[in-house]
Amino acid sequence: MIAPSDALDLQAIRVLDLCRARSLTIATAESCTGGLVAGILTDIAGSSDVLDRGFVTYSNQAKVEMLGVSPSTLAVHGAVSEETAREMVRGLLRAARTSLGVSVTGIAGPGGGSPAKPVGLVHFAAGTAGGKILVRREVFADQDRAGVRRLSVLTALAMLAELAAQEPLTP
């Protein structure tokens, strides 16, 4: 069995290798993960040729100010929603001007959940500079806060790898 930290490292290395082969750059917009996606990428030596920047937009105000998330989207759908995740990644790609971006917004717990939005609910969006966007909704049930965050990082990295693999190789 692969240890959780090893799985994170392996996925981060995969993302970095895919991006290097295609001359792609990455930016992150993170809420419930608090910068862990960018952090795991920077744990790998040489990641600076791929990772450009990361935004930790934990508050709604930060999402609005840094990423251009609409206050009406937050009011209608909430911070933990597909709509917010989509706006986060679009704003991220505008601000960072990177090849790829990923956004993560969710409820890591142990509190803050509701029947409609339980603890462990996380919305993701990953996009390309060309406008392609992938979205995912996960409920990491029966996980503690660290588990929700760890699984969220793995999901975000998998989405980046999926997008990177679809881009053409650089000669």
C-alpha cells in the first residue's frame, strides 16, 4: 500500500512531468485546502518551472477581490458550489495568465456542514487558458479535516494531470 504522503508526492510529480513535457504553467485558487495543492507541488524540487502562483481565498471577500467571483453567485449558490468553483478558476486564469488552473472550495469540518452541504463536500474546477473547464463534486464522507483536505489535494492534482495530458507535447 502507498502511504498517503507518497500518493501525494507521486501525483505531484506526475503533474509536474506532464506540464514540463508540454511547457505548461499552473496556478491554484484554494479555499478549504488553504494552499496545500501549491504546497505539495513546491515540495518537489524544480517545481518553479511549472507552478507560477497560488491564491488562498478562504473568505468570500478574498474570492471576490482576488478572483472576481460575483457577490451574487456567493449569495445565491454559496461559497461551496460548482458555480463558485467555476468562477474561481476563470478568475484565476485571468489573473495568473497560466496555462492551467485549479480551484477548490469545500467544507473540511468538523463543523460547518448542513444537510444540503455536508462536511466533506468539496467542489473543484480545473481549466485551461483556452477555456476548457472540468468540474467535480466530491463528498469525502467519514473523513476528519485532514482527510478531507488530503483527498481534495489528490483530486485537484488528478484534474490538473487530466488537463495537462490532453495538451500537445512540446517538441
